[in-house]
Amino acid sequence: MESYYILILAFLALLAAFDLFVGVSNDAVNFLNSAIGSRIASFKTIMIVASLGVLIGATFSSGMMEIARSGVFNPQMFTFSEIIIIFFAVMVTDVLLLDIFNSFGLPTSTTVSIVFELLGGAVAAAAYKIWMQGGSLLSVASYINNEKALAIISGILVSVVVAFVAGTVVQYICRLIFTFDFERVYRKIGGIFGGIALTSIFYFLVMKGLKGASFMRKEYIDVINAHTWPILITTFLILTIVFQLLIKFKNTNIFRIIILSGTFALAFAFAGNDLVNFVGVPLAAYESYNHYIASGVAANVFTMESLKQAVQTPTFFLLLSGLIMVLTLWFSKKAHRVVQTSISLSSSTQGEQEQFGSSLPGRVIVRSALRFGKLIDQFMPAAIRKGIDSRMVKPQPVKGEIALPFDYVRASINLVVSAILIASATSLKLPLSTSYVTFMVAMGSSFADGAWDRESAVYRISGVLTVISGWFLTAFSAFTFCLIVALIIFNFGEWAAIVLMILAVACLIRSNFLSKDKEDHSFAMLKKGKLSREEIRASIRQAVAENLDKTIEIYREGITDFLNEDGAAVKKLRGESAELFDDISRGRGLYYRMALEGTGNALDDDARHFYYRAFTNMKEAGHNLRSVMGMMESHLANQHRVYTGELRDNLLKMLDILSGLHNELSLAVNGATARKELPTLANEEMQKINQYQLELLRLIDSAHLSLRSSELYLSILQCTREIINRYTIVMVLEGELNDMCEPARA
């Protein structure tokens, strides 16, 4: 039996490493988005600062580890054999659940996951134990640490409101002080602002956070507590004087210091608060095993009172965990995708493709807010309203400058306020959701800054509601999934656990190492900035090749599955066509970012124009494809008849036509065939499609086709024409761009 427990411990250690990878991929948004969005420093510099914060902050996480041991359930009520199954079920559920959310690029909460998984696993163990003993299930509550669990859950929920309000109020006050044209005011009071920001970070992060450090001794903490105010006042005065002198005599950008310090602080606070979510359970399992071995008592008899004792986690384990987190920051593409989600929702940039669509709740909230705003304006004195409005005027974008998702003032507030809230919770040993806090602070500050104007408010609010609903879905899913996993193991024993081990490892390897995820183009733009005409040319070539292949693939499979009356397959392809359309639309939206960069030389401007025209044509083809897939899905869902005889044969012939032309277009993309021949070839194929349309008119009566079936057939023909037409035009445009760039290169 001991070998079985050793196998579980080894598996939990492996999952801890995976959990660190998956969890950091999800939570990288918490401390990277503000610095990257403000472009205060290079991407490499920001990553180095964040990495140091994570690595050092990990050593301050020791005090949080008791959450996994006794924060949710009463360990003395369970035996070692039951506790180890709870921990096993929690880790299997946690890794797989977070990986699913990350795959969709949706920020979620690792804290919510771990808390509700522990709750679900404990409830399953308690219910099974009571049922086996013939007791009442009402006594399950005695197995749960109700007071602590309620404090944790309520703290997580309250943090949503507190973070949003704090971000809104602090940002609004700072914006009234600095205005959007903050350079003038900044030179006068920038030192004070920097002094307050860094002193706050120092207090909440270091002085309050030292209590949980694995290396901290009690006498040092007593000295700090006895001299808190003198230390804070001295720190503030020194920082303020130094910063003001740097501004006046060295023209130093203090915001750079504040934002990079805030990035370090938030990464530090994240590691200190959230490390328990990733390795707390495996470490608790390891401690439980050591106590069990030392006791000499049978596993199904030895109870786990020892988990209620405070234990200092070895610094080695904390630093090793921090190192894995740092490596994940640098190499995880999923982390980059989740960062882009948060930056998009809090961005001030307009004119681009929104990350989320509109929703009825979003529209209702915006409509109500507009009416409430008009009501407030009626009661507010005109002089006060005029004064506030004058402080909130946004400057016109300067040609030649890249529009930032948010400026230095807002980036500073996002980082400082978030770090303070999270560090405060860590000092109280509350596993506050860093995802909740940082996301809602960012939303509050963007709301106060007027980033949610009438062109984007509905989409931003809909996005926030979508993300928050994802968090609550996480709670329900984590509790239910972990409860089911634990019950399976309790009922079916060791072999069920081994099967779950294999399944979990297989899913993680497939998702994280065998998937072919590519970096989001928008995120690459945030890191890179301007694109040269050669880079635009390369971007068009890559996008055309990928979108052409995907369009033809969806079209070919869609027609085949439709004729085979495979409704489930057509429904899936309809979803893929919608994703393709959204991807192309997002790619075209980058044209507006290019426009904000200002005009360059003629070749640069022409390259941008070619970019817009190429993506517009691909978007129109994608729109038609999405529409036809939806019509075919509806046709099959309503059990309408599918084409037979000549009509079916003509559709299959049309697939051959498109496949042949696809080969020619692919060769044109790679420069292996002359693009000038494509219009002639496309025209010949169009004549064949026109003939199929004439045959439809002849067969409508004899084949007893309904109006609906005729409309669908005509739409399929038109979609085929659109794909041929649009991508032929794109090839011609790409050829013209190549001809234009070659002389310039020579």
C-alpha cells in the first residue's frame, strides 16, 4: 500500500509542476498587462522585472500554505487514506480545468479553482464516509471548516466590488489632478506621486508581507511593528525628495520607475498569494505522508490532526516553484494570449475589432448609465461640471505616434492599487483572487478614464460580464468535477486513480506540448510597434496562405458533410467558419492601428493600403462562408431534404473545381506560378458555375425543389464564386505589392 501512496505523491509532484505552468499561463495577465500596455519599457525588460518579482515573492508564500492543509476542511475528521484521495482529486481537477479555460484565452481564478476543488473533494470524502457508516448526510457540515471557508469565499466575492471601486476612485482622482496632458503637472508633483506610490508598495509588500516569509524571524518582525510610522515617513520623504530632484535636474521619467516597481510588486504579491494554489496541495500531501510514516498507524485509521499545526515550508521548495513560474512566463504562448484579452478590454484605442461581441445585459447597463449620467448633469452646478470636463479632455492623437492601450498614469494606478490590495490579503493569510483584483482594478481605472465611450462601452461591459461569468463557472465546475473525481476513486479504488493519472498526463501533454498554437498577431504588434512595408508584405503573404487553406478546407468538408446529412459535423464547421471570420476581421483591424502611426513615404502608405484591400477581400469571402455554413446547419436541423441526382453531382463537381483552383492559388502564394494567369483561369471556372445555376433553373420543377432549397443552392454557388473571386483579387494585389517593393529593395 505504501508504494501506492508513493506513486500518488510522485504524480502530485508532477502535477504541481504542470499546475505552475498552467496557472501562471492563466495569471500572467495579472502583472504584465499594465507595463506592456503602456510600453514604458521593452518587452524583455518588463519580463526580467516580473521574473525577479515572481522568484523573490515565492519565498514569502510560506504562511499561505496552511490554506491547503486546513483552510477549507477540518483535517482531524479525515484519515490519511481519505486525505490523500482528496488531494489527488483536487490536483487532477485543477490542472485540467485551468488548462481548458486557458485554451479559450479566458482569464479565470486559480484561487477560486483551488478553494472550490478542496471543498468539493472534502464534501465527497465526508459524504462517502458517512454513507459507509450509515449516518446522516446532514453531518457533512461538521467536516468543513465553515468559518474559514466562508471568510475565504466571501472575501473573493467582496474583492470584485472593492477592486473595481478602488480602481475607479483612485484613477478618477489622479486623472483630475494630472489630466490627460499630465506632463505639466507631473513636473511639479511627480516626486510626491512617486513617493506615495513606492512607499505604499514598500509598506504593504515588504513590511506587511514579511510575516509570511520562509526566512523571517520573529524578533525582526517585532522591531518593524514597533517602528512602522517612523520607517514609513522617512521612506516617503527620502523618495519624494530624490524623485523630485531627478525630475528637475535629470529630466527622469519617474513613471518608468513607478510602473516597473509596480510590475515587480504585483508579480511579487502574485507569487506570495497564489503559489499556494499551485503547490500547496502537493506540499500538504507530502507533509501528511511524513506524519503517517512516522506514526506507524494504518492509513485508514491514522487521523490528520497534525495538518492543523503551523508549518514553515522549506525555502528550497518555494524557490524551485518560483523558478518554474519564471520559465513559464518566458515560454508560454497561452500566457501571451490571456494578456491580450485583458489589454483589449481595458484599452483606450478605438477603431479596432473588439475582443467580445455585444450582449443584452451590456446594452441595458450602457443605456441605464447614459440616462443616469444625464440625470446627474441636470443637478450638478454648471461651474463644477465645466471644471471637471476641462480636466478630462483627451488630447488628439499625434500623427506618427502609436496609440497606447493606456497611458502612464493609468498603468501606475493599475499596478499600485492591485499590489496593495493583494499584499494586504496575503498579510491576513487570505487567498485573495489575484485575477479578480487586477482585472477589476483595470476595468475600474479604464471606466474612470472614459475608455468605455459609446463606441466601445457595450462591448467592454459584455466582455467583463463574460469574464466574470467564467469565474463563477469555474467555481461550479471545480466543485462538481472534483466531487465526481473523488467519488470515482473512493468507489473504484487504486485502478481508477491510475487511469485518471494516465488521462490527466495525456491531456496535458497534448494540450501544452503537441498543440500548434500560434502567437496572436495583435499581441505581437503590442511588443513590436510599427511594421515596415517588408513586414506588411510578409504578414499579408502568411495570412493569405493560412486563410486560403482554412477557407477551402471548411468549404470542402462542409459540402461533403452536408450531402451526407451529418448535422453535428456541419455545426462544428459553422463554428470554425465563425472563428475564421473573426480572425480575419481582427487582422484587418490592425489597419486602423497603422493609420494612427501617421503617414510615411509613398511605398509605406501603399503597402498599408494593399494590406487593407487584401484583408477586406478575405473578410468578404469569410463572411459568405460563415453565412452558407449557418444556412446548411439550419437546413439539416429542420430535417429538410438534401440534394440528389444532378444537383448533388454538380456540387461534387464544384468541389473538384475549387480544389483545382486552390492548387493554382497556393502556387501563386509561393510565387511558383504567374499571378497574371489567375483571372483567366478563374473566369473559366466561373463559367462552369454559371452553367450549374442554369441547370438548377431547369430542375426546380422536376426535382420538386422548395424555395428554401433553391435559395440554399444558389447561396452555395454564390459562396463558391466569392471564394474564387476574392482570393484571385488578393493574389493580384499581392503580385502588385511585390512588384512595387522589388524596385525599392534594389
